[in-house]
Amino acid sequence: MTATPTATAKQQPMQPVPALQAALAAEHTAVYGYGIAGALLTGGDRAAALADWRTHEQARDTLEAMIVKLGATPVAASPAYALPFTVNDARSARRLAAALEDGVTQAYLGLVAVSDTTLRTFGALAMQPPANRAAEWRGSTVAFPGMGALVPHGGLPAPHSPWAPHIPPAWHAGQLIRAGGPR
């Protein structure tokens, strides 16, 4: 017997402008954060941080143009951002770079939820480079790039998450019921 989702109210797709604004905010954060990280790195790491910083500036400019084209005002960068942890040496700077890339990946993941096919494709393609950069900075990959803050340690959405109506109840317990029982 296989578990199937129960019928629930259909969730509305994310609107394009808020999704683009979230991606832009993540790019603003990355531009700021790479300024901090790059100051603490040397050699090849510093060169990589500089290249990544430039990449995020270009992505920021692209997103701003896309938002303006949709008739909205792009969200402005903050003058400063709170860092997720103390960054005071090369090791913590590399951790920050990975965290920044994870945040950008997560923001582009939000674009995959919009109804516009072109923006969905853009989001799916745009989340791949920061996921790869995060893996390079971290020195390892993660199972679902961009989903770290969205999915609890068990790997599946918690029952109170917005995705819960689409997840079979058996999965909430962390078990997948298959024909013939669990493997």
C-alpha cells in the first residue's frame, strides 16, 4: 500500500515581484558579506571571494533590471547586515561565504514557485551556481541546496510547514510506506 496526499486547498503560486525582490535582497546580502569575507582571506581564497563578489554584483544588477521591467521599485540594499556568526579569521570567512551562497540559493529557489515559466526556469538555473559555490566554500555538498532553513533535520517538512498539506501523513513521521513494507 502506498501513501497518497489528501486533497487540500490549492496554494497560490508565489508572485513574481516578491520572489524577485527576495532574490535581490539575498544578492545585496552576498555583496556586503563578500566584502567582509574577502578582507580576511588571502591567496586563492581571496581571488575566489573577489570573483564571487563580482558575480553577485552582476546578479544584483540583473535582478534590479528585471524588477524595474515589471514596473516595481527594486528593494534597496541595507547599509549593513547582521552576520550569522562572528567572522574574524579565514576559517570563519569561508564559512560566511558558504552561508551567503546558501542564502542566495534559497532565494532563487523561491523563484521556482512562481507561475511564470520563464521566471521558474530562471530561478532553477540561477540557483545552481551559488549551490556549487557553497559546496566549494564548505568543502562538501548538501542533500538539498537552498532547503537547509526550510526543512528540519529529519529531512521532511514539519507538520506545521506550508508544504505539510502536500506530504502524506506517514512521511511526517519520517517513514515512507511502500508496498511490502519499509526496506
